[in-house]
Amino acid sequence: MDKYNASIDFKTTNGETALIGAIKKNKIELIRFLLSRNANADEISGCGLKPIEYAILAGFYEAALIVY
């Protein structure tokens, strides 16, 4: 990320970050990678949900524990 000066918490037009996208698809290794690069697990999406809430609503409890 540093090489390209990109923000790990960049939001899409829907207000979702890469971490939220990874959680919605239950990509455990990507979730761990993003968090290791200091992705904000408290970022709120455009519809008002945090990453952990997406994980719980989808039933992805391992992902929820990782972002907790």
C-alpha cells in the first residue's frame, strides 16, 4: 500500500471498504491481511453497518471473531 500511496480504508460509492467486501465474501485470509495492514474494523459503511455486523448477519462467525 505504501508504494502506491493508497488508502487501505478507501470507500466505494456504496460506502464499503475492502475489509467489508472481504467479510461479505468470507475471505478469511484477505480479512487477516487487511487487518495486518491496519484496516479500520470500526469503519461504518454507507448503510450504517460495521464490518463485524456484516459478518454476524451473514453467519460468518470466524470472520466476526477476527474483526472483533
